[in-house]
Amino acid sequence: MNFFGIEVAMIGYQGTVFPVLLAVWFMSMVEKRLRRVIPDALDLILTPFLTVIISGFIALLLIGPAGRALGDGISFILSTLISHAGWLAGLLFGGLYSVIVITGIHHSFHAIEAGLLGNPSIGVNFLLPIWAMANVAQGGACFAVWFKTKDAKIKAITLPSAFSAMLGITEAAIFGINLRFVKPFIAALVGGAAGGAWVVSMHVYMTAVGLTAIPGMAIVQASSLLNYIIGMAIAFAVAFMLSLTLKYKTDAE
């Protein structure tokens, strides 16, 4: 496409995320700088207009292609890693995911997952089943604490936290129970690694983003559903048994 004498590559952005994120970030930078130089009397009219014109031009010419290349590059690296490392990649990702959850960085994975789905050469989400195994493992480890503890206050917390993790929300189980007693958290890491290794070796894929653990069954490919359920059973059982057998205090002190 010729844009004022400049050749712009015709690139499809359907299903992409990084071009949008980068373009919005650039637009915010442009707006801030324009507000510093444009007089207040003209700010309401000129700033939005110039922000859209400048940002749109740069996004079309540079940011869009660069963001598309970034997303495709990340997708290629991850798919290559999964293809070549196989179950070892699942073991590593499944074991480390809960550690990443502690930092909050796991929210950035949504953009990567959307990029995988939007990439015509991939078209599936092979990361989310691994994260699902880590979440289920947190539930299994937390549930074991319910059996171990005699403290009524701890019992009152563990059961709902474990069920929450089985539905894909692990913060209560991680911060309220497992990380508090340390060893259940370690048990969950091992369980997540075991489940992650299974789903990768069995080529379990999802067709959307957002749902993990038990609700994740709604977006698992039909051909992968049985292996997804087996993976959850492995993750839960390994984490539960380790958390149950390891020695640690489970009182409220």
C-alpha cells in the first residue's frame, strides 16, 4: 500500500495483541508530550486530533509490523521449545508457573496466548493446559493441609481455598496456605511439573484463553479432553500425596 509516497506492508493484525499494546503505549507518550507544548486554549481540540494522526501514522508504518514480528517471534520460540523439549518443557513450565504467579507477571502471558491462537501456523493454546496443571496442584497441596491440620481456623481456610484453586483461582491457596507452610507449596510445584509434563507429552491443546483447572475442560480440544483430565488427576494426586507426607507444622502460630 502506498501511503503519501511511502510503501507500507499489507499485514493482517487479526488475533494479534502486541501491536495494539505497543501502539497504545506510544499514543500515551505522544499525548503527554503534546499537552506540554500546546496552549490550554487549543488543547481540547488539537491534542486528541494530533495524537491520533501521529500515532496512527507511526503505528501503520512501524509499530504494527514490529509488534506483529514480536508476537510471531515469541510464538515461534515457544512452539519450537515445546516441539523439541517436549515433556521437559512441560515439566519446567508447570513447575515454575506458581512461582511466577507470586510475582504477578503471569498476567502478561495472556497476550502471548492470544498471539498463539491468532498465529495461522499455530492456532492453538498449548500454554494454558500447563498453567492449569499448576493451578490444580495448588488445590491438591492445599487440600492435604486440611487433612493434616487440627487447627479449626486453618481448616476453615483450606477447604474453600482448595476448591477455589480447582476452579483456577489460586491466590487464596498459595498465599493463605501453601506458601505460609512452605512445604505444601513445594509439593504443588512438583505436582504442577508432573501434570505439565503429561499434557505436553500428550499434546493437550486449548482453543481459547482464560479458563484453567476444572472450568478449562470447556475450552480443551475434544480430542485432548481425556488426557487433560488425566493430567489434572496426576497434578492433584502428586501434590496431595507429597503435601500429606512431608513434615511441617500446621497450626495457626
